[in-house]
Amino acid sequence: MKKAFIFDLDGVIVDTAKFHYLAWRNLAKGIDFDFTTAQNEQFKGVSRVRSLEILLEMANYKATQEEKDAWLVQKNVEYLSYIQKMDQSEILPDVPRVLAYLIEKQQGIALGSASKNARPILERVALLDKFHAIVDGNDVTTAKPDPEVFVKGAQALGAAAKHCIVFEDSIAGIQAANTAGMTSIGIGDAAVLHEADHVFSDFTEMSNDFLDTLIQK
Ligand code: B16
Ligand code: MG
């Protein structure tokens, strides 16, 4: 049976969280705030505007709208400088194997990401042509845990929610998939992603037999 497989980008296909972190940390330094990698966990799957709000709350800094607008541009310029240096070595382990298997089995494949930089990133790592549909931060008005990004991915593939499988590394993304009535598969720490239907530490742990069970479900 043809199913729709919807992949999150950051933390599922590539590890761009480290680049987001570097750019947010530099911005935080400007307001004398020491932004840690542990705090960066809260930014996963969260839109860039909400990420800045969280950072300012952490730093207890009341910013003007002009400051916020300028910082969002500054942060993205720095982030883009990192992703411009990305290549296929940044693809997370076994992602190409899983994509190739789903393509071989003629399954629908979509991206469902909060990032407005999703297309340039997929181009840099030469995976753009693997996706039948791309839904990203430019296409949605509400952020995860709202299911909009995955609902639009399902619509783009012409699939009912019950036939959709979402791969996600963030709690907000798992909640979005669950709210949409889709099968949620966490990629990461099972203790963190305990709301998911299944959790794998990464794609090397996910066999083609398991993919077959999702296809045949
Ligand atoms: P951008 P995902 C998300 O991507 C990231 O996890 C999150 O940290 C970031 O703030 C968000 O994209 C927006 O990214 O600044 O590039 O538009 O995990 O939903 O693929
Ligand atoms: Mg993610």
C-alpha cells in the first residue's frame, strides 16, 4: 500500500542544530548572556521568531521591536554562512538508505520542517530531488506543535492522515504528528520523545523490515 512518509529536516535528515546554536550563542553574547547547548534543546522544531522570544526570556532582556527585527536578520545571516559550507557529509547516518528504500517501494515522501531555509539546505546536501513535496517555514502560519506543517505535507501527497508516517526529533513535532492523527516516529532519545508511537536513536536502528511493517499497516 502506498503511504506518505513525512520527514522533519533539522535533527532528522541533517544536524543543523549545531549551526543554529552557534548563531544564537553569538547573538546572546551581544546582550551578555551565556547561551548553553542544553538551553539550545528548547529551540528544536521551534520557529525562529519564537526561538528569539525564548532566548530573550532566558536572558531576561526586554528588547524593542527594532532590536528583534535586526537580530532575526543578523542570526539568519550567520546561520546561512554555516549552511553554505554544508555538503553530503552532513547527512545523518542511514538517511540515504531509508530514502532509497522508500523510493524503491514507491512510497510518497515529503518534507515537513519549521525552517525557512529548508530548500537551500536540501540543495547543499543533494537531497532535494528525493522529495515529492516540500512544506517548510515559508508555507505555514502556525508552528509545531500545531499540525499545520504535516497536514499540508499530507495534502501535497494526496494522503489521508491515517496513512501518514512522520519522522521527528522534537517533542513539539511529535505532538503535531499525534494531533494530526498520523503515526509518529521519534528520532532521538526515547525518554524525551516518549509521546511518539515508536522511537529510534537514529536511522541505523531502523530496519527495512520495520519500514515494510509501516508500508503494510
Ligand atoms: P530557520 P525543523 C527547525 O527545523 C529547527 O529545529 C529550529 O531550531 C529552527 O528554529 C526552525 O527550524 C526555524 O529555522 O531559522 O532556518 O527558519 O527541525 O522543523 O526541520
Ligand atoms: Mg527537527
